[in-house]
Amino acid sequence: MAPTRSDLLTAFGITLPVPPLTGSSGATVVDDATCLAQQLVLNSNGEEIRAFWCRPRDCTGPLPAVLILHAHGNRYDIGAAEVIHGRPALFAPTGRALAARGIASLCLDMPCFGSRAGQSESALSKALLWEGRSPAGQMLAENIAALDWLCARPDVDAGRTGVFGLSMGATLAYWLGALDPRLRAVAQACCFADFRQLIALGQHDLHGIYLTVPGLLPLASNGQIAGMIAPRAQFIGLGDMDPLTPPAATAAALREVQAAYAQHGGRLVIHREPASGHVETQAMHLAMLAFMTAELA
């Protein structure tokens, strides 16, 4: 039986409504021909969280907006700053690229990254797993709050919101897409694979412990979860040489998500690159931007 949204919320340890994000505008960090970006300090349950808010320079009226979920890459120092400064696995900074196409974006430092790098991923994971929770659940809950923050802004069109993530951010992006029906478009790059197949291949340990969610596999596979996004639009970017998403593991997940879209309709874009690995190539970057522009702008 297919999982329900309520099933997934329980598995991730999320109770709605989530605690809100509060805070005010901070310093301008980008001011160029196409993008204005601010570094913000938002507050979640008494914890200060760095965030970056990027918007098109000359657009007026309610804007489409994308929630960007940053990558891992064992670069705990980067976090949300990837949206304006980039990272090795990204072809270009996503926040700036979206702004140039008339789309605003928001990205938070997730636990253990950027401004929150004082706590290790191992320490956080152990503390939460002992309580039957997970870092992934905390990350998802905070980004539901981030979507609340976006949708409440008068300069954002709440009916035109999307989510994008690379690597760690990719898995969280389609999990969030299944959890939150407000997201009109979901784009994920370089992290779509069936966990049971990864275990069978002995390649699951390449992924971080943040993804370990107690009891998730008996409830749902990643293909089923991504399929819950249908009929809303979804983009999946894959490199066939990526050790984190070997073809045998992606094939199982793709079969399930394709079956869901065949049943429920909607736009599913699968961008595959046979000679690429765990990286957003120029072609993948441009395909994702074209997808987001078509769905939101």
C-alpha cells in the first residue's frame, strides 16, 4: 500500500504546524545587474539560523520563488552560501541564476552546516536517533517553516513556489515535495536512488548518516515518495557515473516514479548524463533552470 502524507510526517517525526521562522532583513551581500541578495538571521525555536534571500533586481509584483536546499559534500563550512558563492559540485550559484530569470529564492543553513557547524553531524545524529528522530526530519521541518516564511511574504506569489536541491538537498527536496502540497515544482539533482538497492550493492555507506530515518524503508521507497509529488511537476537530474546513484539503484526508483506519473499525470523530466558523475553539469544546470522557468515564471 502506498504511504500517505500523514505516514511520512510521522516517520520523519514532524508535527504540524512547525515552529515558525522569525527575523528581519540583514546585510546586502550581492547587488549586481540581475540579483539582489541579503544575508538574513532567522530565529527557529530560539536558535539563530543564517539564511540567504535572493531576488531579481528589477522585477515588481509578487514573484515566483524557489526554496533551495543546500548540498553536503563534506563541506560543513559552505551551507546556504552556495546560492551566491557556489560550490564545487554546482555549475553555478543557483540563487543568482534563478534571479537572472525572474525567480526569487531562499536557502537556510541546515543543522551542522554554515553558521551551525559548531555541532557535528555525528553528534546530532546520535542524539536524535536515540530519541527515534533523525537529522533529516529536523531539516525537513525547518524547511517547511522556511516555505511558510516564503509564502507569507507580500512580494512572493504563494501559488508559484518550487524547491531545488543537489545531493543531500536533492533527497530532502523530493521528500519535502511529498510532504508539502504547496510546492508546484520539485527539482532534484544527483541523489535519486532506491535505498534497498544501494544496500544490496554495498554503496549505501557513501551517504551520510543524516539520511538514516528509523522505520522509513518498511513504509516507503524513494521511488514511492517521489511519486507522491505527481501530478505536480518534477525534474530529476542524474549522472550515470555517480557512485552515490549507481544505475541499478536509480532504475528501481525511476520505475516507481514513472509509474506514479503514468497513473496521476503531470510533467516528469528525467535528465540523464551517461558520462557524468556526482556533479551538476552545464547541461543539467540549464535544463533545471528551463524547467523552473517553465513551471513558475
